[in-house]
Amino acid sequence: MSTASLFLLPLAALLTFSGRAQTVSSQTVVEMTREMSARLQLNEGQFVKLLTLNRMRLTRQREIEQATRNDGPARANQLAELQSQYEQECGRIMSPSQLSQLQQDETSGGGNG
């Protein structure tokens, strides 16, 4: 299997799930991504990719929260898995220094992603 195929499989899975859920406000996703872009100094190509990724992540997060409303442990596990997938995809989009800055922001509570 090619590297491109390995990249597209998780992305395709996220797209499949995100198409079934209530969508997230486009304005919310754009504002969040713009703020991240300014903080991390992303280029235009990175911004576009991150915008798509953020939209999928927030949509999937809503799905998980709705589906696991009465099951805290399942919710925690699924949200942790989603966060791990998000970080992997960010690693494909961002430079090592940008990814490091994102992780620092998340650790300090200053980031959205």
C-alpha cells in the first residue's frame, strides 16, 4: 500500500463519519482555524488542509458526545482516539516546529486544536 493510501484511509474514515452528523458552524471552524493559523504561522496550503481537518474533527466530536451521552468511559475513550487521529493529521500538515508549538499551546491550555 502506498504512503498516499495510508494517509487517505484515516481521512476517508473521518469523512464517512462526518457526513452523517449535524454539521458544525462554518464560521466557528473558520475563526478557530484563522486563530490557529496566525498563532502557528501557517501558509495558505496548510490553512486549507487544517480548515478541512478542524471541520471533520469538530463534527466527529459532536457525534461522539451525542452518541455517548450516557456512557462517560466510552466518550472519554472515543474522544481520546479522535484527538490522537487529529494530532497525527496535524503532523502531516505542519512542520515540526509548528506541531511543537501546537502541542505547547494545548498543554498550557492556550490552543483550540
